[in-house]
Amino acid sequence: MEKTFFFLYSGLSFLLYLLALPFLILFSVKAKYKEALPSRFFLWHNTPLRSDGIWFHACSLGEAKALKPLVDAFAKEQLRMSATTQTGFSVIKTYTQQSRYLPFEPLLFWWIRPQKALVVMEAEFWYLLFVLAHKRGAKTLLINARMSDRSYPKYKQFRWFYAQLFKHIDEVYAQTESDKQRLLALGAKDVRVTGNIKLAYLPCVTEQIQKPSGLVVCGASTHEGEEELILKAFVALKQEHQEAVLILVPRHPERFEVVAKMLADVVVQTGYRVQRYSEGRMLSSDIVLVDVMGELVNLYAISDLVILGGAFVPLGGHNAAEAAQFGCKIISGKHYFNQKDIFEAIEGIAVVEAEELVERVLDFENLVHTKIRYKSDLTPILESIQRVL
């Protein structure tokens, strides 16, 4: 059964790859994909990682940043890194030169070299990644594994697939006891609960920013449909607190120009002063569009109120601990299903319906300062990896 499944899955992945080639070529010229797609699907400037290292794989920005306390425990010459997205790659390449985009599955047959361990973050369930790494000698670990209330029913429908995948994962480290039970039901073995590793490492301030004298509101990691909500709430707040400043930080850089046009309309309607952070890195206007990457933690450090994006639309939310470490007052939407355990570890987050945002922002003085109640333990993961060195 196992061999049959392997050959069928491999054949299907090759077929899908061939069918998708015309679309991949078309999308490769778009600015959003021009780096990641050629690397992942055509191995453009994407040579295999050197053998005999500790290979960490993460999907995107948040997962790549969360790996820092683990990668810091090993010498740089031992590290091998891969990521799926452009934002994730921008982080891992700061850890080691042995950093690559993860190729699409059928290309892994030619790309994967023997490694001592493969450590994969969260829900990157690439069957051939685990199988080929395992067959070529790597100890395989799935860490920070989660199975949300929203996604679990969908996973259960494909239990037959995950039962085959988990045969090639030696150890699983889950975020919560609930995640552990769900993973076991899907066929995982040797599952331990270590908490969310995003709570083990919180990025530090890299630059001291001068705080404006008035109330500082940070609209953080926003997505399409959320900027409008935040701007509406800020306009209402501004009527009562004329000194208030809004720092607006879109999650993805490809949306910077879209949000800039949106703010141009706000200028016409309100007369507010708007500036782009990339032009002087100052916070001297009513609204500041942060159109650079890597500044969010520095901005959290001077924020009084954080309106955290990713949860006013059904995307799963973002890591609230990065702001809570500074005691910021935090308002979030209700769609934080991918961050449930982090939210449970933080005291004081105000969770509201999208239509309630204006009211809660106007009542910001009655919000409480957030506090992180507990963190996670990376010791079992580090000890497991150390055993293969």
C-alpha cells in the first residue's frame, strides 16, 4: 500500500506540474511572484542545500521569524533553511547563506540531499518533502503543529492521505493538547505538547523611534478590507483626540501602493496630513503609511493602541504577542483561529466584531494593557535535534 501510494502520488504531482507550466510561466513575470515562482517551479538560481546539516523549513514571514531561537542554538555551518514565500525567504536568508526556496514537490527528487534532520514548521504537509528527506537519512520533525477548529474537519476528510504522510514523520511537537489529540487521530505518532514556539522568541526593538506626543494608534499587519475599517475608526477618534496619530502597516508589500491610493482619498475627504514612512522615516503626520518591511516591532514599542489585522476578515489572525510584550492595548477581530493558543496566552485582548470597531476605539481608555501569561518550552525539540549531531 505504501509503495503504491508513493508512486501514485508522485505520478499525479508530475502530471499537475506539467499541466500548470503555462500558467506558472505567465505568473512568473508578475512582480509579486517573479522571485519565488522561478525558484520554486523552475529551480532558477536554486541549487540544492549542502548535505549533512540541520534543515529547517517554514512557510512565510511569521513562521520563519519564530524559528530564530532554534536556529540560534546551532552553528551557522550546520544550518540549512528553506521557505515557501518571498517574505519567508527574506527572513531565513539572514540566518545562513544556505537558504533556499522550497521547490515544488516533483522537483524534490533531484533537489534534496541527505541531511541529519528535517524540521518543518506548523502545517507544511508536503508529502514528498517528508518522504524523500526521510528515505535519504534525515530524522523528520514537525514542530509547532496545529489543527484549528476550522481546519480539522477538512483534514479528517483526507485522513487516508495524512496517515501515509505521518509514517515518515518521526516526531511531532504540538501547540496544545487539543492539537495533539487531533494529530493522533490523523495518524501522527510520538506527539508531544510544547506550546506555540512563537511565544518562545519575541523579536526585539532594533531601532529607537521617537514617539509622537499624542495618542499613537497602530493598524498592524492589515489585509484587504481591514484598512477601511481602521481608517473609519481613526477618523471618529480624531474628532475627539486631535493629537492622535495612525500608523498603518499593511501585511504584504505588494499592497503598499493600493493603500497609498486609499489614503490619498482620505486626504481629500478630511484634510489630514499623510506621509510614507519610507520618505524620511518620520512620524510627523496624522497618518503614516509604513511602506517598508521589518519595522513593526519598533513601532509596537511606541504604540498606545494596536488594532491587529488578519482577524477582521477570515484569515486566521496574526501574532499578538509581539505587541503584548510592550503592554499595548490590543483590539482584534474574531477570526483569529490560527492564533488561538497565542490569544489564550495573552491577558487583555479586546475581541470585537468588525462593525463594533469604531465604538471600541472611541472607548480605548477603558481597554486594559495586555500581558503575556506564559511562554513555551523548546527544550524537547532542541534535545531531539542534538541527538543526531
